[in-house]
Amino acid sequence: MMTVPDGASIATLGWLESLLGRRVGGSTGTNMWGALQLAKRMRAAGEAGAIVTLLCDGGERYSDTYYQPAWVSEHIGDIRPWQAELENL
């Protein structure tokens, strides 16, 4: 188990939308961020293995919140640091 900042969850759900062509919710963003961090640690340690995660929730109900940059800025804050990390995968 790990702590995932809200900004990382929101950045990841946007990243997944662009990757998958479908919206996901905050739980999926959180889950995927954790899986990516685990993969990063494994790679740094020279470890190999499989990581499995689920799309926990759809993102349609978050159209007025997580998918609105003004809302995210006001309620979550600046997510650019996490977006930059995702762009460098």
C-alpha cells in the first residue's frame, strides 16, 4: 500500500484517457499511478515480473469535475508535476 497524492490520481486519469480513448475515474487513476510507481521501482532494482491492475471505475460521472481544468485547479491544485512524470514514461 502507498500514499498517492490527489494530483497524481487526476493526472493519471487524464493520461489514461488519452492512452485508452475512454474516461476513467479517480480510483483508476490512483490504482494506475501505484502500479506505475511499482514498475518504476522494479526497473530501478533490475527486477522483472508482471503487474496486474483493474479499471476500477468509469469516468463519465466526473465530466464536471476531474475532467474540467478549472475545477481541478481550484480543488486539486497544480497537477503539472505528475503530468510531466507520466510524459516521461
